[in-house]
Amino acid sequence: MSLLRICACSLLIPALGHAKAPSLAAQRWWSHVEALASDGMEGRDTGSAGYVRAAEYVAAKLAEAGVQPGVGTGFLQEVPLQSRRLVREKSRLALVREGGEEPLLLGQDLILSPGSSRAGPVEAGLVFAGYGLTIPEAGHDDLAGLDLRGKVLVVLSGGTPPGVASNLAAHYKSREELARTYARAGVVGMLMVRNPRTQEMPWERAAGSMLQPAMMLAKPTEQEEGGIPLLGSINPLSADKLFAGSGHTFGELVALADSGKPMPRFALPASVRGHLELEQSQLHSFNVVGRLPGGDPALAEEAVVLTAHLDHVGFGQPVNGDSLYNGAMDNATGVAALLEVARSFQESKGRKPRRTILFVAVTAEEKGLLGSRWFAEHPPEGTGRVVANVNTDMFLPLTPLKRIIAYGKEESSLAVPLKASAARMGIEVLPDPNPDANTFVRSDQYSFIRQGVPALSLKFGYRKGSAEEALFKEWRMKRYHAPADDLSQPMDREAAVHFVKLLADLTQRIADAPSRPRWNGDSFFKRFESPPASSSPTP
């Protein structure tokens, strides 16, 4: 080592000596993240041996926190699944124009989704239908007046029609609603082209999703509908191949969407032809369910459910030689928060919460919210009536916790305890700064909402145009669903502890409130609410 380097290092020693050691609470939270995102968990892919090890870890930590297992099922609730994988070498799609074929290259021009519901030959005309949405409550219908029977829709994804509330639009963008709408119209497929303004990850990384299987519940639930026969995404850089000869360009359509103007809808002077090969298999995975019984006999049959998804995507397309997707932020952080909230109730010197609290680490969120859907429709014995859900998914502790975003707060009375908890801790509650991302329906709270249960999902917040926004967007582009979401990345562990305290305080308030949460009278989602059972206690 040179003398210059020795001198430079010696200057750092006093500063390092005064660095503040992490708190015990931060060390505990981080120990869970380290365990769940370790290479030994192999990315916690649904149904994998690594996922089973992660589930066993969570069950053991819940038991240590004094949380009871589910009645009759223990800590593990089995979820029956079916896996569907795209056989890439036997799948293809080409544009057909004036009798000639122009292949769409898989991975370069096109992503074919294993979530497509029908294998076999494909041949269909193309119609551009704006956002591809039918929203009766807003008087919006992109499909009206179009001849769509036997056609494949081309749609612009990643935006919201002007004048439509973001949560309402997000609901109608869900896979179930699109499948239902397209089946009625006779549509046989959908090719999405993402608006570059709303892009969350590079195209090359998104293309790696073709290596991952799609999954569905092996025993269909009440929520499930038939799928969309052909599902695919077109690279925005290749989009003008679709629009050639139509009199429109992709750039023109994006400009109209970005300025809030109506987009034209028109048949394209081309069709698609190809073949889709899919392989199916059966597998099982597990939700981890812990139960803290309520202390008030009049309310203990009602349950507040805390959820965080335990699964990630396992191994995938290599990036810089690394093919293991550890899923540290997504969502080892959220499961670690759930475990620490459970521990906080054990250590509390006060009385037990009045309502029962369920701690549920769900499987197959990355495959379409399947674990939470199964739990919401098949609650284990002893669950009681679920009256609220608070979900934690990739809450992004990248900065000190000064602001919070709570997806769903506009829809129910859960906004009241949320604001009280945030005010107590000096945290500002912000509206969704990026409604076009459809976050409201993209994580496990949506499974409960579809069952009529008021729900929230919490993340660190930021203001539009701020340095924090740039930091969060940079994280998504570089680390979201990438091998770089590992234990080496920077996280603000003390901010994560602050978040755990907020989550625990909010849970306590919901569990102790005299009345169960209610949907707001003007909420679209109130329609999913079922009337209380005659045996349910009335606060």
C-alpha cells in the first residue's frame, strides 16, 4: 500500500469510529431480510424447495413471537396450483401483410406470455382499440362500434383514459375484467404496447419473463374467469411495424395519450399468424398463516389480516452473469416487517388487541396474486369474519420515512386510523403520485377487495419531481425483478423500523376500533361487500 493510501485511510478511521451502530430493532428486521434473501433460498420461486425453506423460516419466527398456528392446518395452508410454461422454440408469431410474412422476433420485437390460455395455431386480424378498456361507470368504452369477433386487439398500456378515476381504471385493467370483457366481444387475443413514459424496467429484462412459468389455481375460485387466448407485448421500438400503412404512428398515439386526448380506433392493414406451444403441470405451494386471537369476546370473531408475499421469481435470465433473483426488497423486506409487527405484539405490555389479527405470508403473488386469492376465498378454520386487510409489498426503505402512500385510502374508513397513526409518528400521507402504474390492483390487497374487504397497501412516499422520485424510479429500472435486488443494495434500516412501528400502530387501531371498517358510500368497490352473517357480532 502506498504512503498516500495509508494516510488517506488513517483519515477515515475517526469518522468510522463515530459511525452510529444500527439499533437492535434494525438488526432484528435486517436478520429476517438476510435469511429470506440469502442465496440458500434460491429466490423463493413458488413451489420450489427454496420457497419451502423460506416458509418454514417464517412459520418458526411466528411461533417464536407467540403467534398461534391456524386451527387444523398448522402454520402452512396448502395452495393447489397449475403451472403453464411457454415452449419458446416451438412458438412463433408473424405479421401478415399483402400475403407476405414478417416474423416478430421473440425477445426482440415480441414477448409471448405463458399466461395465454390457448395453445395451437393463431391467425387473426388486428384492431387498435386505444386502452382496450370498457368502463361502464365512467361512460368509457374503447370497444364500442368495432368489429372484434375473431380479432386480436392492439392496445396502449400504461395509462388511464382521461376523466376516469385511477382506482376504477385499475380495476378494469385487471386480467379478470379484461378476460370477461374480451370474451363477450369475441376477441381472441391482446398485444400490448407500453407507453414509454410509464416503463418500469428495460425491455430486455421484461423479455426474460418468457422464461418464467405462468400459474393459475388448480381448483378455480369464484373470482376466476376464462383467460385471454393470446397474450403478448410488443417492444415500443418495434411498434411501428404494427401500424405501417394505417395512417398512424406509435409516436402520434402516445402523444395523444400523454396530452389526455382521445385516441383513434381502427382496423390495422395486417394480421398475425403463428403458433403457441404451452406445457402444463401441477404443483403445490403454501401460505404461512399465524393467528393472534382477539381479547374481546364480542369482537374476537372478526379478523384483521396483515399480508406480505413471500415468493419471488427464483432463477431467470442472467444479468452480468448472475441468474439468481434473490428478491431482497421484493419482498423479503415486507415479510420481515410482518414478522417484526408480530413480535411487537408479544412484547407489548398492554392488553391484547380486541379483534383477532392474522399474519399471512402468501405465495404466488408474482404469478397473479394466487396465494392471497386462495386465502381470501378459503380462509382456514378459526379465521372468523375478515374485516380489514393491510398489505406490505416492496415498501422501498430507500430514504428516511417522512411520507407514506396508502393505496386504497380513498375508498374506505381505513383512512381514519391511517391518518391517526401517521400523525402520531409525524409522517405525511400522500396521494398516489403515479396512478398509471395500477398499483391498487397489482398486489395482494386486491384479492381481499374483490371479496368485499376494505384494504390498504403501504409504501414509502415521494412528491412528483423530487429527488426521492428519481431515486425510486432508478431502483425500479436497475433492480426491480433483477438479480441486483439482493443483499448488497443500500437500504435505510432505521427507516424500515419506523415503518414497522407505523404498521403495528395502524393494526392496533383497526383491531381495537368499536366498529369494523366500512367502504365509503361512493366507492365503486362497495359493490363487492357481502352482508354480515347473522351470527357476526355487531359492534
